[in-house]
Amino acid sequence: MSSNSESFLNSLPSDLSIDASLDTLEKAANDVFFTGDHSPFVVLYPDSIDQVGSIWTSASDYDVPIVNRGAGLSYTAGVLPNSSNTALLDLSKLTKVSPPNLTDRVITVEAGVRWQMIDELLANGRYRLAIPPPISGSRSTVGGAIAQGLPVGLESVIGLEVVLPGGELLKVGACHWGDKQRGCHRMMGADLIGLFMGSGGILGTIVRAHLRLESQPKIVSHRSYSTRNLTHSAEVITKLSATEANPLLIALPIKRVRDIATIGVREKIKLAWNTLRSCNTNGARLKLFFQLSQLSFTPHDDEEVACVHVTIEATSKVESSRVIAELDALAVSHGAIPVSSAVPAIFYSRPYSLRGMLGPRGERWVPVHGISAISGLIELASCTSEFMDKQGENAVREGISMTWMMMSWPGKCALIEPMFLWSAPLLPVHSLAGDIAKRVVIEPSKEASQRTDRVIQLREMLIQQLDECGALHLQLGKSYAYRERLSRTADQILSAIKKEVDPKLLCSPGNLGF
């Protein structure tokens, strides 16, 4: 530990929780995919916003870099230290939630609050978050997800409070104008909130957020359509997205649906029970039970077969029936076939899961993603399909398999997420995946290390191909090119802001190319 690091620790508030144990520091040197070259020298757990300010004041005084970790679920090295003299900031104790303001339809939460906590607070009420939470929301935090970026919904963040690298608390958005206005329109004049969303924490530490609420849907329905392959799925999603309705569309290969049937009996029973419990009538439960039973036994000989799954939220049964009829006709006219709709019902009733951090047999997992306008999804799908066709056979011989997922939010954007699965020793964060992580014991070996290195190589190749097709990204961390893709003027503006806010470059070094 350097003398600066010691002086930094000695200057911190006496009641601040500090952990410098070897086990904690080693865990903090990993995310879901990467193992860093350095461990932090300490992990700090402030329990108030004032303590976060004190930490940053001391960091600035003693030139100590700080990484904002969130829940540590990055797979882009965005939460890993760049040097051994880095302190790691964990906001898991900042969990205060103000009562929802139903008049202004806004809720105020501290950055360490998990998304699922907000859902549970709002359960059985008239409102929900207007921002779709991440699937990792049982663990991921509000501050971490906003800092890393989400594909849709960030317009529903109407205020942020951020501790800057010098220790100052900055309020941006409606909350800048006082508590009376925190539920108001998010901007008067320049909208500064966007600087901090998706920035990977390079401009400060988000400590509080003001989030818009929306009405709960009255009627929720689900449909599923069998498609021929990845590219055909993208074509069907593109057509269904052009309707007047605003369904959530998800496409998966049949192989991934089959994987649901290969999970352990205890996990399967728990999944089915929670899904059935979400149905509000006995008739709906009986229908879904039949669909769940079909899920494991529907024959599909062609591994290329896929499914597009649709969730429709409506204000009435009449509207729901009309939308379903329109979607059915459109899907069939483009070569898709209606099938059991158990899968989207499962997704909708169980929006949070970390089980997907590992494959069906406990394999390591890492995704790549590309975001585009919905009209660009077919091109990204073709690019991904071409890559898988070219690399797939060799990858399988090397012990690496590939799969994919697509999503579309009509009127907003589409996302494609190719994924790699391979056998290798698990990392500490994989314990969050549940029972499967306890049953999988893979010892370190040269072969496992070579497979992981090969995945890194394949992943970089795929990112480059998607970028050439114009794909955008979020959760950039240190994995996706950003500054290289900015115009010269845009880079100069952002660099000037970074220099003004963080002149010593202490804030999450390495992220976004800084």
C-alpha cells in the first residue's frame, strides 16, 4: 500500500465501514467475465450520501482513484480497477426509498436500492416504474444500472443526485430546482442528466435518483410464434413492431427454450409455481399449466428453429383481442406459426433472474450485444448469423457453443445479444446464479484457460463485425469502442467536461476510453 493510500484511509470518517480482507479484495478483482490484473486496496461501504462526499474529498486530496462498483455484474470490465492503488466504492448500504408520490407519479430512491425492492414496494398498487428494470434487478442497483446504461426507459429518469470527484453534491434534472419540483419535467434549459447516464461512472458517483411511475396495465396477454431461424425471427419481429400496438417482443432459438426443461427438478417446480401464482384466475392458471406441460415435449427436429414471444399490455379485453388477432394474422402472413405461449408468461411473471449467468449445465456465459433502430435489426441478425455460421463448427470443436436472443420495443429500439458458453472455473460472482453454481466444480486447467482466451478473441471479432454494421452499445466499460466512434467535436466537448469535473482522472479510470 502506498503512502497516499494510507493517508487516504486515515482521513476517512471513523464510522465508515471498510473491508481490506484478502478474500473481499480478490472477489472485487472480477466481474461476470473478466479477471482484472489488479485488486483494489480497499472496499468502502458508505451508509449515507454525506459519507460518499467525504470519501471523494479525501480521494481528491490524496490522488486515490475510485471505481463505482454497483452490484459488480458488469461483463465489460467496467467495475475493475486499473491499478493496485484503487479504492472500490460499494453503495449497497444506500437503500433509502421515499414513499411514492402518486400525485406527481415519481419515486425517489438512493443508488444502492435494488430494482426488485421498488417492485415489491409498489406491488398490488396502481403504479409501477416507467423504466423497464434489468433482468438482473434482484441484485443490480438503481445507481449502477443508470450509470452503465439501459436499452430503453432512461427518459423516465427525471432527476439525479451525483457526488462529483471533488466531493460536491450536484443535483441535475427537476430536483435541481428544489424538492417541490422533483416530480416535474426533468429539464429547464440544458438537460444535464444525460451526461451521467451510461457514462460508466467517469463523471462521479450517482447517489440518488428520481424515477417516473406509470399506470399498471389492466390486461396482459401473451403469444408465441415458431420461426425458421435467427434471420427469420428478426424479419417477424420487424413486421410485428410496425403495428399500432406496443408489444414487447423477444426471440430465442428453440435450443434455449429446451434448456428450460433441463434445469433441476427443484428449480423447475419453483419456476412453475411462481409463474402459475401470477395468474389472476383459475381459468388462466389451468391454461398456463397446459402450456407449461407442452413446453418440454413439443418436438423440434431442426436445431435452427426459433420462437418469437410477445407480451401485450392492454386497457381492455376488447383491445387485447384486437391486437392479438392483428399480430396473429401478420405473423402467419410472414411464415411464422402460432405455438404455446408459456415462455413469455414465464418471462413476464419472473422478470428477475441471475440463473442465466451460467449455462444449463453450469457453463460460463458471456454476451455481446448490438442495439439499433428496429429497421436495422435484420442487418444485425444477418451479421450475427454469418458470424455463427463461419465460426460455429470450429468453436464447438474447441468446447465453445453460441446462442442468441433478440428484443424489440416498438417505437424505441431493438437489441440482439449473441452469447458464448464454455466450460471453465467459475468466478466469485457466479454464486449468485443459485444452486447450479454449488453443483458445478471445474478445476483450473490449461484447456479451460485456452477456451476462455478463445472466447475473448471470438467476442472481440463479433463486436467488430457488429460495429461495422452500425450497432450501438451500452454498458460500455472497457470492452466497446466509444471515443473512437465520436466525431472530433463531440469528443472535445466530452473531454472538456471530464477535465473540468475530474481533472485528476480519479473517477472509474479506463471506462469509455478515459
